[in-house]
Amino acid sequence: MRLAVCAEMVFTGLPFTERVRLISEAGFDVELWDSRTKDIRALKATGAEFSSMTGYTAGSLVDPDTADDVVRTAEALVPTALELGVKRMVVHSAELIDGKAARPAYRSTGSMWITGARTLERLGALGEKHGLTFCLENLNTVLDHPGIPLARAKDTLTLVEAAGHPNVKLMLDLYHAQLGEGNLIELVRSALPHIGEIQVADVPGRCEPGTGEVNYAAVARALAAAGYDGTVGMEAYASGDDGAALEAFRRAFTVPGPVTAPGPDSTPVSAGATL
């Protein structure tokens, strides 16, 4: 498994390209948000491995009136993703402006479900064409993103399942899931076949693992035992020193093994493996 760090949230006193360089030199892949504000040539020159980036800039995939905008802007971002070697493009079930719902909706409808699944199918076809995966991220509506319909992990999982396309997966954010739903270990087990990437931050505070209530070491052991071999990204602020926050994240997702997979023929999965 690979570890990634969101460059938008750490080393925030430095220019963005320098943040990317420091994260990469520390041995992590890099996540970024809106690539339109970035110097793509400079980012590529750092030699960093880019895990994910925001995959659309307008529209809501569950809104029949604006779903075309999601696909249109996703297609416009594909060249940047290919240039940086990004593997996953992140989408949400609504249009976000500074993290807030552009058009808040507090009730889901049948039209939203149908439109969401169909839009994800279209994104899947776009991803298949270019070798990319579109990942639908769950969000919490309790604190950070009120008014986002179909945002809970169980809803995003259902939409991904309904789309049924291999280039459509979940960006399973465990910070958001903890705030909205909890029961994280069972959640990752049930969602495992559909996960494209996992993001983490502690609760409360949205800082690195170890600063709040989530037992991320237990989550890491469950992931290893279930055979998860994808990316875990820290989308979190540093509670103090940025370098120390990255190391705390690394420690939380280093399983001291051997880890035994569940089942009648249980065998060690790894020993001292870093997820």
C-alpha cells in the first residue's frame, strides 16, 4: 500500500511547489485540489508521484440541469491529470464553492439518484478512454458540508455500485465518515471492493492521526487483514510541526504484523508493512 499527503493542508506557509517537494522527499505521494491554480510544469519538475486531484470544476452530478457541466469540466481537466501522472480524479455529489454547497439541498429525490448514477457512468467511460479512475468522495453534512445531497458514505457507495463501471470508485474519506456515520472498520470492510483511495484525518480538529478519537492503528490493521493494497491519503492539517504530523501519519499506518487475514485458511499478510 502507498501513503499520500494532501499538499493543500500541510506546510501552508510555503509556496505550493515547495510543499509538494517536501512531501515527496519524505517518501509520500501527493494529493492536490484545484489544479487550475497551480504551475503544472513546476509541479511535474519536482518528480513527485501524484495520487489524486479534483476532477471537475462546475455542476452537480445529481442535478439534471448541471450534470453535463460535471462531465464537460472533467474532460477539460484530463490533460492536466495525464501530464502529472495523476491516477484518480475526485468528484462530489454536488457543486462546491469554497467547500460549501453552491445550491444547498436537504432532501434527496429519485431524480438525484438516477442522475447521479448516469453521470458516474459517463465519467467512467471518460476515465476508461484515458486510463483514469473517477472517485466519488463522501462528505459529512454535520459540520463541513451542510446541504450536500447523497453525501454519506453509504449513499456514495450505493451510487458507485449503481454506476457499475470499473473506472468509477469511492474516495472513502474516514474523517467525514466518522463525523457522519462512525463504525469505520466495518465500513471499510463492506466498501473494500469499490474503494479507489482512502483519505484520513482525526476527529475533532481534522488534524493528523493520533490527535483525536479515531483509532487509526486499528483501522490500519483491519485494512491490512482485508487485503487492501491501494493508497491511504492524509487529507489533514498539522496540529503542530508539519514534519512531525507526516511521521505520525506514517506510524499510524505502519502495521507491526504479522497481520492475519480472516477466514478458515488465515495466513500472515505482512510483517511490519507500511500501508
